[in-house]
Amino acid sequence: MAVTSGTSNKADDNHLTRTQASPSIQRYDRLDTRPAPCSGVTDALYLDSSTERRFEATVERSLDSRVVLDRTHFYPEGGGQPADRGTLVADGREWTVTDVQKSDTIYHHVTGEPPAEGTVATGTVDADRRDTLTRYHTAQHLLSAVLLDEYDAPTRGNQIYTGYARLDAAYDRFGETELADIEARMNAHVEADRDIRWYTLDREKAEIELDPERTRIELLPDSITELRIVEIAGEEGVFDRTACAGTHVEQTGDIGFVVITERESAGAGEERIRIELE
């Protein structure tokens, strides 16, 4: 563990996903249920598989520099996880996908004049970028769970990058001994190579079954009636189970070795921890 200490750089805080809810809420910052056929809403294929990189889709809407596809494996920015990048290819042409955003549907930002509506295109997700962001997202789940279970420190915000991730937790101050313990606990889960799975759960059932400390379901809009649950197995039973719409690895061993590289104050009663993966 190589840890440096400092104070929070407020200039960077504009990029930090923040909430007063538990870590699961900021990881579930938008509704990502599967649309009905012909609903006009993009089918979010990434919710089922985090490993698929190539797919075919039809352009349903073509805008100034954006396209809406009927289906996609491109992950839109949200919950602290940056958007995927990659390419669309059709009719001998190639477009670079520079950004992906979600509002009423999923918008793919492309270079040049976008393909026309009705075009059947092949999408390819940048595998290296996706793999890295996916590993960091699952690592952040591990970190949030360890902090909550062992230090009663709920997550207040997080941001994932391609080279590191950072997390803000409600805690007075983590010392060197505590940081070493947190790192060791995370890597114990990595070395155990435990299963990770995701599935949908009816909201009413989720309110009964899920730990309210991890998933503050009462803070979610009433319109959300179905939740996507990400579950990490433990030595006995379940280690962590939270609502999340992000991409994740299938085994904790796929995360890689975790190193806590920095801690700093993120404000009164909040600590920021930065991790890197090897």
C-alpha cells in the first residue's frame, strides 16, 4: 500500500457523482429496465452482458451528431462510470463513437455526418476501455461494502476513471492501519475469486429483501418498479447485494490486485479514498 494524504481538490468535484443516499443509489442513477418491442427506447444489451463487444443494430433516429439505435452494448455515462467508446460501421463507412448519454433514450455521439435512419450498423465497443472501467466499477462495489460493513462508513460519492477510482465515505479520518486493513480485505475477496451475478428484482420484493443501508429504495422515483441487482458472493452466502445499472466482472478475481494510493479529506466528516488496480 502506497498512500499519500492531502486535501480535496474542489476543482475536480464537478466530476464526482455525489448523493446523501447509500452507495447503491448513486450507482443506480437512472431507470434501466428493458423496453418492450417497438417501444422507441433503445434496448440496453449491456444490462445482460458486460463482455459482449460487437453487435448489430438499426438506426432509429439520426440527429446532428448523434444516433439512436434500436439496441446497444454501448454503456452510457452514469453512476460514476464513464461512457463507452468505439465504432459504428455500415455501408463501407466507419463512425467513431465519442460519447454515449442517456435521457429519454440512449444517444450515441459520432464523428461526421451520422448514418441515416434505417441503416443497419455493426457496433464495436472499445474493449480495453470497457474492461478497465468494468473492473474499477466492481472494485468500487467491494470498497463500498467493506467500508460499510467494517467501519459503518456509507459511500457519499464516487467517480471511476481509466487509471483509478475514487470514493467519498462518511467517516472522520482513516489512519494508515485502517487503510491497510481495507486494502487487505478487498484483496482477500479478489483472491477468493468469488462469483458475481446480476438480475432484476421487483421493487416490492426488493424493499423486503434488500438491506436498506445499501439500497435506499425509498429515495428512488415511484416510476422505478423493477431494479437490477448486482450480487457478490461471500465466503458464506452473499457478501454484497445492491441495485446497480453499471457493468461488472463475473468473478472477483477479474478485478485484479487493489492498491489504495491516496486518502484525503473531502469535507467535514468525509474521507476520500483513491484506488488503483494492478
